[in-house]
Amino acid sequence: MFVLLGVVVMGFLHLQFMLFWRSHYSHFPWPGSQAAMAQGLIPPFFTNSTLSLKHTMATLFAAPLLALWFARERPWVSTLAIWAGVMLFNSFVWVGTERLRHDSDLWPIDFVFLTFVTGIPLMLGSILALAMQCARRWMAP
């Protein structure tokens, strides 16, 4: 169930990036990529714009907190399953988008980068969810 949650979260984020890429996210390029962004050479993906990366990290931070109610006191396991769904969806988008797939021959490095970029906010959200569980137990009579 949590793998599906990860796929759905990233699916909605990617849909949002596709719909609003030219009108919103393309106005926040990474330094040095303004010309490529203006020519439309950079496809909508969560790491291709500073704003899209911020939105993705905030959403992934909140995902373990939302899953806390269904995790039955297993935030680490549920977060790992959410992360697996996120990586599964990102892999499908990466393979399905020709410009991303042919961007570099160093795809293992890109995959490790995606692993850390998505894993860190999920881990921090899971730590906060665990702290909330501990606080709830401590406050309970």
C-alpha cells in the first residue's frame, strides 16, 4: 500500500510539473541553464528546476507524516516502502523521457543522485513522524 502511495505522490507531482512547466517552473532554472530552459531543451522533471525540487522535497517530507496514521507504529518500514514507490516512478519517467535518458552516459551517478534527493526528505519526515509517535505515547495517561 505504501509503495502505491509513493507512486501516486510522484505521479501527481510529475503531472503538475508537466502542466505548469512552461508557465511556472521554467522561470526558476538552475544557474547556468537559463538558455537551455528558454529554448525548451530541459524536460519537466523534479530535479530540472530549483522550484520543482523544493516542491518535491516538501511533499516527500510530508508523505511519512501523512502515512503515520496508517503505518501502525512502523514509520521506518512505511517510509522505505514509500521511497521504493518514488524510485519506481522516477525510474519509469527517466526511461520514458528520451531527453532524460540520452542526457548523459553517467546514468548510475544520476540514479544515486535521485536516491539521495528523494531519500533525505523522506528520512527526515520519518524521523519527525517517529518523534510524534514517541511524544504521543509519552503524553498519554
